[in-house]
Amino acid sequence: MKIIELLVGACISFGRNIIGIVFRPYESYRRIADHGSLIELIYIGFVLAFYFGLASLVHTSQFRPFLLTKEFVLLAGGAFFTYILVVGLVWNIGVLAGGKGTLRAVLLGWGYTLIPTVFWFLVTSLLYVILPPPRTTSVAGVSFSVLFLVFSTVLFFWKVILAYLTMRFGLRLDLGRIVIVTLITVPILVFYSMLMYRWGIFRVPFL
């Protein structure tokens, strides 16, 4: 019974935090860092699993269980390893930079930064089905490209804000130290993303 109560409570918090990181990210991340439960990561995992299942169907031309399972495991495994890598980098470099937060807060904080990531990938996958490439250079085609660029830019800055708040509240860092952590972390992730692309796991890094 207690486990059910914890799961229900975490589900309610997850739903509230999803709405909060859209409309009130600052207040929401303060609450996540101070009171969030690691159980909420389960629900973030469900969201990611839904996308990976859909992406497997999109990427696999034929409905073959083996290929679908292989694609799902590849995407999910790559995303999980990337999550652990990023959290490890942010936590260790942040501590070296003087961070005094908790690993729990960083795990949760970065987990919620995956929401704009999966939303972008989900929309991209759906558009691939609805409007498959190549897309024309007509007025409609160019307008679509501009709108998609604006959409991607908005999600990118949303992601950056959530990443900043993860370090701000998860590690208790000031702006200067956050910049230092970012300058060290980003080149490592760029190199890692190039490897993921070369290995054929993600054409765009799932960070």
C-alpha cells in the first residue's frame, strides 16, 4: 500500500512539474530540487519509452518484431547511457567548481530537461510521417521550414533554461560557476555526439 501511495504521489508531482516547467520553470525547479522524488524518473522513463516505441515504428520500414525490438533497445540504451554520462559530467565538474547540491537534485533536474528533448524528437518523427522529405522550395515548403526552425529554437532555449536551473538549484552554483561547468562539459558532449552519429545511434544527440 505504501508503494502505491508513493507511486501515486510521484505521478501527481510529475504532472504538476510538467506543467510547471512550461509556465513557471524557476519555481518548479526550486521545488524539484528541494522536494522531488527519484520515483518521478519512472514517469519520465515512460514518456521516453513511448517515444522510442514510436520512433522504432517510424525508422523500421517493415513490421518485423526483431528489428523493432533491436531499434527500441538501441535508442533506449543510447539515451540511458547519455543521461548517465551527462549527469556524471555535470555532477563531478560541478562539485569541483564548488557545487554544494545533491546528486538526487541533479538526477531529477536533468531528467526533466529531457522533456523538451523528447518533445522535439516526437514532433520531428511525426512530421517525417506526415510530410516526408524531400520538401519542396515552394512557398509552402519554405514556410514550413521557417516555422520548424522557430519551433526548434524555442525548444532549444527552453532546454538551455532547464539545464541552467538544474545547475542553479541542483548544484547550488552561481552564474559564473555555471558558465565554467558549461564550458568544460559542452566540448565533451560535442565529441560524444559525433561518436553517436558515427555509430548510427542518433543523428541528432538525445541530450
